[in-house]
Amino acid sequence: MNALSLDSVVLADNQKEMIILDQTLLPGEVKYLHLSRAEDIWEAIYTLRVRGAPAIGVAAAYGLYLAADQTETDDMDAFCARVREKKDYLNSARPTAVNLSWALNRMERVMEENRDRLSVAQMKDRLREEADAIRAEDIAISRSIGRYGFELLHHGDGILTHCNAGTLATAKYGTALAPVYIALEEGWNDLRVYCDETRPLLQGARLSAFEMQTAGVDTTLICDNMASITMKRGKIDIVFVGCDRVAANGDFANKIGTSGVAILARHYGIPLYCCAPSSTIDLSIATGDDIVIEERKPEEVTEMWYKQRMAPAGVKVDNPAFDVTDHQLVTGIITEKGIAYPPFDKAFARLGIK
């Protein structure tokens, strides 16, 4: 099995439910969930059954379409009010990944632009078409990011990645791992990928390592605190990471631990690239200080993945899901429109990112 053959999120052929790959069960079990209720889709996003900023955006778009499809009224005002309610509800699932709100806002914009010229039945079809377009665009965007990232690689390179920004995190190909998939298509079989395990949810151990190994890539799993010695030993030539939100100055939020990787990469003189669809670049915020960081349950640190609790009962736990990497530590930001180099605000403008 090759992970590239797995669909993270699609609309069922009957157009009445969304099918997601339950990523909480990987790598031990490949199981698809069929979801139609907004409550179940919210839960799937919150509990990381579907995860990765682009995939969350696709899931949100399909989720809003399904909510619209289930709205039984011919009155356009009542219909739009109900859809906006569901939009706000789905948007509350996770605060950091901008693709969630981006996709939902895009769906709402389509609704508002067409409400005076379409019937409710026609509007439902139009929303489905827009959700399909978001998914198709995500595949094209990921492939383009992969192509730009591939141009940075050399035969035999060692690549470090943190968390999972591969095909499982998008509709297809991924962002940070997309250059590796493009390299495979080009016949390159000599790249080496090092996956940080990514505590506490182990997206690197469970997902990135699974992806790369099933794709036939020379894959090595390391604990997060092994990144420094791995770099010092000369095994890492480049770092590719994904992101959930990029500020106008190039600061970016990614899975907790990314900023530490960036600091280490700068110390050892290793280039670090953030792979970011333009939809994750939020020019409305000046710096990473404005990014809301999701705080998650302490049980993810103290109990998850263990047969029995591994920390003292009652101990205080901090569990931020993300951290912000300072733009001064970033070599470049790879988008589907090209690679942005510092100063990032001017680079974004040159690439036509608004």
C-alpha cells in the first residue's frame, strides 16, 4: 500500500455524506468514516480524525455543503441564515488553522453572491460545486508546492520534517512532503527522510513515517529531542515543514516543536523552508503574536498512547498544539505561486498573494 493512494477526505458518490480517513487509527488500521451530521464533522476536525490545514479546509467545505443540503426550506433567507449558523459552528472546531475559516468564508461568499438569482435547490448544487473546486484546487496547489520544493533538492539529500504535512494532511500530495513525492515521480530513489515523532500526538511517528515508508522512501524516525544530534552528525541537508497560518511578516504557526527545529537548523546552518498554500497566508495579521494558539487537553500528554497513566495524578500540564516560528529563522516560504524569500511581505506582494 502507498499512502498516496489513500484519500484523506472526499464527498461520497451519493453526495449525501463525506468520507474521511480516520487518521487517529493510523498506522495500525486504515478505516474510513462516513459522516453527514455537522456534529460528527465538528468532532472529526476537533479530534484530528481529519487533520492538516488544507484537509481541514476541504472537510469544512464539504461539511457546510452537507449542512446546506439537509436544510429543508424553500425560503432563501431562512436557508442562508441556517447555513451561516452551521458555518459558525464548524468554524469553532479549531482556532489556529486558517484554512478552516478560509474555506467556510469562501463557501459563504458564494452563497451571498448567488442568493438573488438561484433557487434553494440550485444553491445547494452551487455549494457542492464550490466544495469540489476547493478540493481540486488543493491537489493542484500541493503538486505545485512539491514542484518548487523539488527544485531545491539534490540527489542523496537528507530531509528533516516535523509533524505530518504529507498527502494525509491535504487532498493529495501534501505540502512539506510533496517535494519527495515529486522526486519519486522523477525517478529519484536516493533521498533520505527523517521524521520527528512529534509529541504528544505523534503525527511524525504515526503518519509521516507511515507515508514515507509505504512510498518506498529511505525513512528514519527520531524522537523530537534527537533532531540536534542528527543535524550535528551531518545527516540533514534541508528542513521542510508545513504550517497552519502565516502572518504578513513571515512568522508562521505550525505543530508544537517546529520553532525549536528552526532554531536548531539556524545554529547548524541548515536551510529551513515552510511549505504554505497561499490560503494559509493571513495578511490580516502583522506578526505571529496575533495568531491564536490552540490549547488542548492534558490527557494527550499524560495518558494517550500509554497502557496506564505515565505522569503523577494532579500534575499541571501545558499542552499548546502549535508554536510560532520567527520569520528570521525561515529561509523561504514555498507557495504554489513560487518561493517567497525575505522580506516576506514584499515577496508575498510580488507573488500576487493578497
